[in-house]
Amino acid sequence: MEIFKTIAALQNHLQNQNSRKPVGLVPTMGALHNGHLSLIKTAKAQAATVVCSIFVNPTQFTDAGDLEKYPRPVETDIQKLEQAGCHILFMPEVTEMYPQKEHWHLDIGEIENRLEGEFRPGHYQGVMQIVYKLFVAVKPDLAFFGQKDFQQIRVIEKMVELKNLPIKLVTCPIIREADGLAMSSRNIYLNDAERKHALILSWALLQLKKSFVKEASEKLRQEAIEMITVEPQVKLEYLEIVNMDDLNRDISNPEKGIIALVAAKVGQTRLIDNMILS
Ligand code: AMP
């Protein structure tokens, strides 16, 4: 695996070494787990050259403490990517991606402010800012994202559309631990008790999925909320049932389906999860 820390070196390699097309990009913030590695695997199946980026992007963090303590196990990440057969790792410093103070704003409408956007104002502007920079640096034909961050996919789709980028976005399914907990780089913060309490999120979603009928959606949503709120140390932020088109609550005629999304703090750790209901 080739490792690059600057955009110039990465582009020099991609352009001059005749990297085989199509080029697939898997953007990550590192602390890699099997969820990330499943993206690499899917990328390898669809792209001839796979670039993984590891960059803990400061502009998408809405909590300075969260940014500071975000795990950065670089050596283990490199080993995991080598084993997964990733071709290129792009691992820039903050100054490489943000050499000067810059203003970024892209109006993508209401989707930015719902759900995650409501609880993490400005988060998606930061996400779009870095993903756009990575797209410009790598110029991928394909980019791979996890359903785990479902709203993020819709946001990036909108950005790709508005900026007219010739990039196909590929959504990969959520990888879970054996007991159902969605894999996340933040799971390592959970102590044993919190780890058990956190399970309620995937259980509640699964219960909702099993009993889901559109007509009883609000009743089932309330039941799921109750399941979560009685769990000790779990502080629910939202549990919403929305259409998969623009993530609003009107589920009468969804084109793409219906999804339940949840966010909660377990102890000090903020977790998100979702499940497609129909
Ligand atoms: P992150 O490093 O958390 O920014 O995630 C990088 C990419 O991996 C994003 O596209 C995530 O949606 C995806 N991802 C994170 N966790 C999972 C998971 N459990 N299953 C599948 N994809 C995931």
C-alpha cells in the first residue's frame, strides 16, 4: 500500500503512475473497524484502484472535547488497510487540507437541519467541506459510504448534484457486532455497563422493524422511545421514522422507502444507528 500525506504527492501518483480506473474512494476518520473494512472490500470489488483517506476533520466536530479525544491508532489502521488490500492511503495533516482560514457554505435546504443537523448544527457543512476537498484531491469515479450515517449520504448526494461532480456514490450496509450494536469508532469509549445499555438502540430499532406497519407508525415510534428511555445511562436525542427521500416525517408516499433513525448519549458517548423499515 502506498501512503501519501500531501495532495500533490497523491495526485502525482494517481496521474503519473497510471493508476487503473475506476478509482474508488473510501473516506474515513480512522480508528478502523470491520464497518470501515467492509467499505474497502466493496470498493475493491467495484474499483480497480482503492484509495482510503484517514482524516479527523475538525470542521465537522461540534464539540472540541470530542475532536481532541477522537481515537487515532495510526499504526493499527495502516496494518488493517494493508491486510484488506487497500492500494492507497491518503493521510493528510490538518494544515494540508486547511492551509488557510476559509469560508464554506453550500445551501442544501432543509435536510441539513433535520435529525443530526438539529443536534449538531454546522456538522454537515463541515462534512461537505472535507468530502468536497477529498473529491477534488482524489477525483474518484466512485465513492463509498456507510448506511450507518444515512443522513450523511443524502447530504453528500445533494452536494454532488449541486456541484455537478461526476462521481457515483455507493451505499454499504451497516456492520454490527454479534449482539446487534452498530460498529463505531466511538464504541471503545463505552465501559462494560454502558456497552450493555447501548444495545437498547439496535434492539428498539429491530423491534420497530419487526412490528412495522405504516398506519401504526406513531404508536410504534412511541413504544420504541419508551424502551430506550427506561434504560439507565441512555439519554435519547431523537428517534424518528422518516421517508428515505428527504428524511421528513411524511411517510405516506415514499419513493425510496421508510427508515427509523436514532441518536442517544450512552454515558458520555454519543451513538447513532438506523434501520430501514420498508
Ligand atoms: P467514520 O470514520 O466514522 O467517519 O466513517 C467512515 C465511513 O465508514 C462512513 O461512510 C461511515 O458511514 C462508514 N461506517 C462507519 N461505521 C460503519 C458500520 N458499522 N458499518 C458500515 N459502515 C460504517
